Amino acid sequence: MKKETLNARRLLCPLPVIRTQDKVKQLQAGDQLEVICTDPGVMQDIPAWCRINGHKVLSTSTCDHEYFITLEVGA
């Protein structure tokens, strides 16, 4: 299992989701990806994208106007 980080700071919707999608394509099932964003919309957009595409949100958090989402890549 790999754990990767994607810096999507200062990107506005829909770019964080597009970058997440592009990064997930490079990963294997079971790998984890932490996405770091500054657009609060990702807190709804990325979990919705995960549900549609069979990935699992492991955690979400907010700190100092940054949003952190960790997901596990589905099969």
C-alpha cells in the first residue's frame, strides 16, 4: 500500500476533483491519497466523487483554512 499526498491548494472547483481523479488513476486499489485544498467546496465534492467512483473516504479535517481529505482507492 502506498500513501500519496496531492497538493490542490489555491485551486478552485472543479480543479481539485479533476487533479484527484488524475492522481487516483496512477494508484492501485488499497493505496491512500491525502488531498490538501483551500477551497471549502471539496468537503462535499470529493466525497461525492468517491461515492460515484467506488473509492472510500477515510477521514476529513480542517485546519487554518485548509481542508484535508484522505481516501482509499477502490478496485
